[in-house]
Amino acid sequence: MRFMVIVKTTPELEKKGPLSDPQLLAEMGKFNEELIKAGIVLAMDGLQPSSKGARVKFSGKSRTVIDGPFTEAKELVAGFWLWQVKSLEEAIEWVKRCPTPQNVDSEIEIRQVFEMEDFAPLLSEEEIQYKIAKRAELPNQTANK
């Protein structure tokens, strides 16, 4: 099972940037090494602040671009991991071991990634296999191994 693990942030912490606490950076580095050694990391990265991003709002056929920064703290993402683990419970156990992000009260969200097999009621076996083959052609693709 693949899970996206989403590290949330706040507008205040986003302004400080990732290098504001060398000790936390070292602790996160150590945690990332543990994840890599355990063989569960498929991808991981920190994200630039929302001030360097944009959102596209969809309303019917209309598209509206909203430039960052974004003010809703619950919607700000500092970074992510993509993990391959056996269950949600295993992902939760790994997250519990994570250093406290940004050394403040914070939240990490865990979301399971859809697999092609999840679409079996809508797609034929041939369509599923075709989509799995196409996904395997993507650069650095490690899903479904």
C-alpha cells in the first residue's frame, strides 16, 4: 500500500523557512535515514513557501488563478513523503516516530494512494493493466513493485 504523508505548516513558520532550526533539520535528516534504511520511501521533498505558488480554481468551464501566499494554515503544506508500507497502522507508527515538525504543535496527514486495482468496478482488467504499464514508464517509478 502506498501512502502520502503530508507535513502541514503555518503562515508564520512558512516565512521562517526550513533552515531556521539546525537541530530540527538534523533530527529530520536522521529520521529520513531511518525511513530509507527501512525501504519504505518512494519519494520525499520539502516544498517552497506558498508565496512562490499558485492555485487554480475551477468553476464549470472557468479557471481562476490565485497567487500565493495562502492564508489558511490548515491548507499549507511544508513537505511530503510517499511511502510503501503494509497498512495505515504501519504508516501511523512511523509518523509517531517523526520529530515534531517545526518544533511547534503541528499536524501530519496520512492519505492512501489509489492503486489501479481500486478502479476494478469501473475499468476492465485490460484497461487496468494498460494503465499500470503506462505508470511503470514514468521516470523514477517504483509503484507496484
